[in-house]
Amino acid sequence: MQAMKSLKHLTILIALIVVFKTPNVKSASECFEGASRAIFKFNMVVDDIILEPLAKGYNKLPSPIKIGTSNFTSNVSTLLSIPNNILQGNFEQLGHSIGSFAINSTVGILGFLNPAEKMGFKSNKEDVGQTLGSYGIETGCYYVLPILGPTTVRDTVGLIADTFVDPFAHVTIREHELLSSSGNALDYYAVKGTTAIDFRADNDKNFESLEKNSIDLYSALKSIYLQDRENKIKNSIIDEDEWGSLDN
């Protein structure tokens, strides 16, 4: 039964690929710029009131706790990379992803430590949006979502598809059991929220500098987001150390 469900999900994904693989959509054009700018302003208010204060507080945590939390959320995100490595046919990276997750989840105490990296395992963060991009699917138009931030048609499809292929999503928001493991929606959103705070904290100075020096912050972040996604599709590490991950 589970195999049939997985086949159904894959069929839906293929159908979506066919629908959105169209030369008529101009790459990264604006769909609803007026609405996107309004939503962007709303997101900035949310950032000022909630996310930024949380990020600054997070940065004041003892270094071992902050690093351990970052390692844990990064280890969980590796689960999404595994099926996408398969879909992309990148079996060398698949070995790194599986090895990294297995070692960090056991020897690394559920991922709070990162011994896999010292052993030479490097797990890139892969998602369905990147997989679609690797197939040659164009971005489609660009827009901004409430809370989730910048995205494109392709990445929105990918974001939805992620919940079907991500093992962590299966055992949490989809309430399935996998290898005797299960969770709930709170676990899923807690990890996603912590990941967002961790990213915001790591890039606190970058955001402050961008806000001060950008004539049009909306356009600046759009450019950074699109370039970041392009780099990830090409498995490039350009600017990765500076901006980390700009995924939704």
C-alpha cells in the first residue's frame, strides 16, 4: 500500500514537471510585484518584531549549545537530501548524505555533534526545487510568500513536493511510521522554526549591512535569493560561507 502511495506521489511530481516545463514563462520575471512588495514589508515587520530578537538571543547562547542545535537541524535536513540525490542521479553525493546522517545520528548523538565531517563526509542540502532545476525546469516567475519569504513557481512546487519525499515530513506532519520512528506536526515545525532562527542568527550582520547599504532592499534580496538557488542547483559553493542557506 505504501509503495502504491509513493508511486502516486511520483506520478503527481512528474505531471507537475510537465506542466511547468514551458518556454512561455520568462525566467525569474515578477508575477505580482505590487503584492510581493507589500508582503515583503509585512515579512520585514515580522522579522523586526519576532525573528530578529529571537536570533539575537540565540546568538547569546553558549557556543556549544548554539553549534549543537545548528548541527542537529542540519542533520535532520540531510534526510531530504537523500531522496533528491537519488532523483538527481548523484550517487556519489548520496553516499555522503547517507554516511553523514548515519554517523551523526549515532556517534554524533542524534546529530548534535558532527563527527561525519571530520571523517570526510560532506552532505549538501538538496530539495525538490533544486532537483527540478537540475532537470532543466525554469524558475518561472518570482514572488514573495507571507512568512516563508522569496520563492518562484518552481520552488513553490518543490516546497510542496518536499513534504512527500522528505522522510522527516513523513514521520511528523504526515504521521507515518518509518523504521519504528514517528513524530507529530509540532516536531516538524519546531525544527523548521529553529532552522530559520539559526540562519537568521548566522546572518545577522549580513542583514544589517544589507539594510543599511541597499537602495532597494526588496530587489537586493531577490537577487541574492535567485543567485543562491542557481548556485545550489549547480552544486556551487560560491557565497555559501557568507550567506549560508536561503531556502524557505
